[in-house]
Amino acid sequence: MNLRFAITAMIASSFAPNVPLYAQQAPADPGAENVPQPPPTLQDAPPPELVDFKLVAAQFVDSPLTGDAQKDLDYGGKIDAYVDIKGGAVGLDNSLSLHVHPEFRFGQSSNGEIGLLPTNSALFFPASEGERFDLSANLTKRWASGTSLTVGKVNVFDLAAQLPVTGGGGVEGFMNLAFALPPSAVVPNSLVGALLNVPTSKALFRLWVFDPAPASRRSGIPTLFDEGVGALASVTVPTNIGGKPGFYALKVAASTRRGISTRALPPALIPQQGLGFGDNRGEFAVILAGSQYLSGGPRDPAGGIGVFAQAFASAGDPTFLDYSGQAGITGNPPGRPQDRFGLGWFRYSLTDGLVDALARRVPLEDEEGVEAYYTIGLSAHLRLTADLQYIDSAIAPRDGALLGQLRLVTAF
């Protein structure tokens, strides 16, 4: 396997999820905008559309601008369709809904040419290169209290896209995976499981139970829980500081998986037995995350500007990340609600045991970087983004480098 994609796959295979064009396409996540107020009852809600369809097409051009990576110009794209069907469309109660998300990626990108983390999240999933297709489908039951239970295959990017302040999922907002879906190495980016969300007037509580093996490009049903059981428990507390909304979360992720998932890593990057890493059973990680609006808010027609931060720590072996952190600012410029900007910093530390085990194959260290972007809203359906990233690679022999990217998103 090409080392560029093999190494990048190591860091991007599993994740924990911490107003884009397509914010209404993903299943409703009560952890985002609807935490502060008690949810309306189903009887009070306006009559829903029984079938909703949305299409998002994103095109990308990128190239390393400095450093020792090849200065080739790469072009690629991603097409996502979002279909939501209410139960009433088939004679059932509208408290039931089916969400279907087919996605197709094509072309090339600079992922893996500089650092370990994908610099273009949208073009790393459902695969890192070539023409690849994936399909996720899940069924949700919602109660009048606002509680919801989702069962099936879930694309976690759909949920990350709706987070306050940072939401975008790689097709909007930040492009580096460090911000689009901050890695935890415990929760897969695509999972099969059950997701319970319980919003109250004080906080949002979540409990997820899932197969820890990534479900990208497969149903995940025949091998369900073969590698163990994973779980995520979290509480998100809304605040109001100076009249501005904020959201602060504590998350705990764990699994009973033994060793490194063979579905998450290519064989070349799985340490051999006896090298001191990957032989343990069980994973555990804690995440602290916060986002705070400085102006405006999630319901403000003029948008808003907010700051965000996240800290992650794991118990190490067999989890390949032990510590990470990221912080930044993003939002809508005053007077330009159709535009969006962002500036962020991140640092990721690979578990020492993994670094030692792979030392003779590839020398590794911490990865650190910054990303800045500006999105211009050309029309109601068309947005153009210029993005710059400076990456100090975790691959020790590589020079730090500047990467330039353009993204054109069309949404209907």
C-alpha cells in the first residue's frame, strides 16, 4: 500500500464527535441548537414534509505550496444525497423517520502528502483515493419530550455538521479532520449501533452503544460486535454568558476491543506481536469540549462569531492517540451573514508505545498545525472557500509545509 495513504489511514480511522448550507440534511441532533429551550411537543410542531431530499456537490483543488511534498495540483469531488422519510409517508406515525445518506467521492487530493491527519476530510471518506461509494441508513423514533433513539448505520459526520460554532463536517467550515471531526481513535466515523439522546431544560444527555469496527463501505451487520462493544456517554450543558449562548460537554468513550482494529489500519501499520503495543484489551478516553458565542447565536439571522476548544486524553494502548487539543474562532463576518471564516490550531500526540513499535518502519512524533479559511456566499446555493493550512508533520523526516485549497459547494 502507498505509504502516503497507509499512514493517513492510521490516524483517521476512528473518531468521537465533538449555519452550514446543508444543516437541515442530517438527522436532528438535540446537542446543537435546541438544547437551551425545552423542545416543542410533536403536537405543537408544524406539519412536517413527509419526504425531504437534498443534494450537495463539492469540488476541491489543492496543492502543497512549501515543504518537500510534490507541488502537484490535485482535483477531486464529493457528492452527498440526504433523504429523510417520515413515517406518515408509509402510513405510520410521524414520530418515526428514516434517514438515508448515499455518498460518492472521486478524484485526488493532497491527503497524506504532508501530515498524518487528512487535510481534506470530505475526500478521505468513504475512502482516501479513487472512486468510492458508501451508504448509511438509520431509523429514528422521537418522543414528545424531545428524546430520540436512532438505530442503524450512522455517518458521524452528519452529526458533527450540526454542532454549534464549529459545525460543517468538512464540506463546510474547516477542512482538516482535526476540526471537522476531532479524532479520538475509539468511536468510528461510520458506525452501526443505537444512539439515545435525552434533552432536558438543563442539559443534553447521550448514550451510544456501537460496534467499534468502522462501518465505511460495508453494512456492518454480519460482523456486528465481533471485535467487541463500544460506548459513548456524554452530557452537554448550555450556558448564557453575557447574553450569549455557549455549550460545554464532558464525553467518555470506551470499548472492549482487543488490540488495534484490523479494519481501521492497513497491515503495514499494525505493529507485530511482541513489540509492546496492541496486545491489550479495552479502550478508554475522556473528552472536554466547549464552544461559546461572542456575538449572535445559532438562531440569529445575521449569524454569529464564536470560540471553541477541545482536550482529549486516553488510557493509551491499544488506542493510537494518547493526548490531543484544538482551539480556534469561527463565524460570520459582521454585515456578511452569507460568508464564513475560521482560524484554528491543533496538536495530536501518538501513543508512545505505538511510536516505539513503528520506529524502525517510520519515525513518528506529535503533529501540530493551524488552519485558516474564508467562505464567500456567491448565492443561496453556491459557496466558494479559500483554505490555508500549515502542518508540522508527525512523520519526523518531513518538513513543515503550507497547503492551499479551494472548495466550491453547490447545494439544493
